[in-house]
Amino acid sequence: MKQAADVIPSRFGQDVANAGLFFRRWMANPLQMGSIVPSSPALCRRIVAQTRVEPGEIVVELGAGTGVISKALLDSGLAPERLYVVEIVRDMADHLRAQLPGANVVEGDARRLPQLIPAEFHGRVGTVVVGIPLVLLPFEEQKRFIDAIRAVAPGRGFILYSYCVTSPLPWKKHGLVARREAWTPRNFPPASVWRYTPA
Ligand SMILES: C[S@@+](CC[C@H](N)C(=O)[O-])C[C@H]1O[C@@H](n2cnc3c(N)ncnc32)[C@H](O)[C@@H]1O
């Protein structure tokens, strides 16, 4: 049975979840947000479980929103200086800076990822977590994000969470291999965690 605390952010996590800010942004630009509420604790746990990082590497999160996944990564023991979060909306980036002390919050467009991540970390990215709703974009736009990820994390691929039952990306056309690593009904809507790696 679903437990409410797993689907809806708890009072304790309210500052990070900031559902009001999230909803306002969804009203302003539903395609850019892709969801009306932040990811649930249950989904965040599954994403953290799929995140790999070796000594000297960083983790990059694209489309961090109000920061629930970033916070879960930090709570799992990731050192804040090894986390780079990219968010295009200024209000959200400001919120993230306040909520994630020590982490690297970059306000910008993830399609420009190579310019947003310091060159010293190119090729030293353990995992890229994608929160941007790529499924809503046409193929050529999806490709711009995938090419940007490939430039900073060659050979690594990325994790993408989605509410789709089938792969949210046409993986063969993108030259990727897709694997559904996890699923949870304890999210609104129920969500899967997909891993895409170069074919
Ligand atoms: C579905 S929300 C995910 C929020 C958060 N990761 C979560 O799980 O609750 C998508 C986020 O991607 C951001 N976004 C959309 N397009 C972007 C882009 N081109 N570059 C960076 N962030 C973007 C939106 O502003 C929004 O915060």
C-alpha cells in the first residue's frame, strides 16, 4: 500500500520540496517543468541507488527544480563540492543555493553543459541525473541535451526518470542502450528510472 509520506514530501523536507514554487513554475511553463510536484522521497531513493561516483569524480544533476534529488544525494553521503546542479530558472537556482550549502549550483541551460561545468571535470563525471522532461521534446532537441552530456561525460550515459511506461527516449535512434533500472508507484505519477548508455 502507498504511504503518503513516501509520495508527498514530509514536513521536514518542505523547505527543499517547496511545492508552491514548483507549482507556480509549472503554471508559468508546463513543458519546461514536466510535472506539477517535486519527485517523491521514494523516487529520490531509487535515483540515489542508481548513482555511481568514484573518488575524484563529480555527480551532475540537470533540471534540479527545488532540489529534492540533490538533497537526497547529499544525505546519502555525497560531498557537496562534488555535486553540480544545473537549473535554468533563476528563482529555482536561488532557492537551490539557499537549500544546498556547499554544492555547486549553476543557473543556466543544460544544452550548454560543457560551458557550465569546469573543464577540469570533463571526463570525470560519475553520473549525470536528468530531470528535464526530454520526453516532451522533439528528437533534435533531445539530441542537443544528449550531445552536451556526451561532451562532459564521454562513454558514461545518463539516468533519466520518467512517468512513461515505455522508454521516454527513442534510444536506438539516439545510438543508446536503454535499461529500466527501477520503478515506484510511490510517486505522483508513478515513475521509472531509466539508464541510457552509448550503444
Ligand atoms: C520535472 S522538473 C524536475 C525537478 C526536480 N529534479 C525533481 O525531481 O523534483 C524539471 C526541471 O528542469 C528544469 N529545466 C527545464 N529545461 C531546462 C534546461 N534547458 N536547462 C536546465 N534546467 C532545465 C525546469 O526548470 C525544472 O526545474
